[in-house]
Amino acid sequence: MFFMCSWPLPNGLAGTRELDRSRQCVVVLTDNWASTTGVMHAFERGGATAHWKERGPGFPVVLGKNGLGQGRGLIRLDFDGAPNKQEGDDKAPAGIFRLSSAFGYAPARSAAWVKLPYLVLSKQVEGIDDSNSRSYNKLVDRSKVAQIDWRSSEQMRREDILYKWGVVVEHNAAAIPGAGSCIFLHIWKRSAAPTAGCTAMPERDLVRLLRWLDPAQYPILVQMPRSAYHSIRSKYDFPRDHS
């Protein structure tokens, strides 16, 4: 079983049209490319020409222990002098990404309030980070794969609560080898503990976000340093910086 990409991957003008369809926008801004912390805000709108309205106050998040790197998302963005996200670099991806699906420890009946497609995590579910695998950048149920071809993966059902609830960030949805894999929104260890590349937050804030996210509204994540965001905000009609 594979669990990752739910929409076709657009590019160029097609990617811009996908942004026009979005009615839910999650914005994470940091001070610079080396930042390991940021602030998340959620916005919604009624239509492509409507104004974005903030949904509740912003809240703190932690990111990759080595800051951010330019990721592969809906639109190709090239910021001068910025590093590129690569496999194993401990950087969170910067860019514009779909929020396509969710996962957690709870059985499906207990997570019926989650609107996104939901994957129940078992001890058999792994996140594949081996660039040579056919399953690279996917969540896979090992028991349902006829031939295991990966040498590196992360068991998703952990002994802690980090993945008790999570959202899949569609970075590198085309699974380009070495470009980075298995990026999520998930629960943080603590406010001073950065991640290996994901965006993490308090459980209460993640649950509120999960209750709101709706695939019918084409939710997206816009994550990058504040200066980069200001340079593209008007072009893509993103929400104003409320930080």
C-alpha cells in the first residue's frame, strides 16, 4: 500500500491555476534561511478573488535543525543565494506545497472528524527515504509490498506521540531521487527541539488545524523566510503578513 500523492503534479501555469483554486492557506514564516523556529498562521477565503481572512491567532512551530532549503512544490521558486533542499540535510523545505492527506495512531472510526484522506499508522507503516527505492517519498505498509527494495526508512508508529497526528506535505511529489522525502506537519517534542526537516507544533494547535483542513478547499502550505514571502506575496495573491 502506498499513501502520498492525491492530485496530479502541475507545473508552470498549471501550478498557478492550482493556487487559484485554494481556499485554505497555511503560512509559516521564519526570520531567515537558517532559522529553526517560525510562526504559523491559517487563512481562508470564499473565492479566487476574495480577500484572505485569518482563522484564529498564529502559533509557534519548529523546523529543520539546519533551517530551510528551497523545496519542490506547486511552483518552481528560485531565491538568490538560498540553499536547495536535499535528502538528509536536516532542512525543512521552503516553497508552496499541497497539504494532501493525514495520518495518526487513532483507528479510522476515532478519526472520523479528519476531513483529509486518513491513514491509520501501524507498526508496518514506514516512510521510505531510500532514493533508490520505487517507494521513495511514500508511506508504505510493509506487509502489503511483495518485494522490499529499500534499505532506509522510518517506522511511523513510534513509541512517542510525534506522529500521533500528522499531515503530509507534498514536497517532491514527483519523487526525484535525492531531493528530499517524507515531510510532515506533526507534534513537536518541545519548543526548543528542531526537526529533521518537518514542521512541528503543539498537539492542540495541530488538532485544530486538522479539524479545519478540507480537501475540497485545496489547502496549501506556504513556508519560507519572511523576506522571500514578501517578494512573492503580491504575485500569487497570498495573505498579508500578520506576524
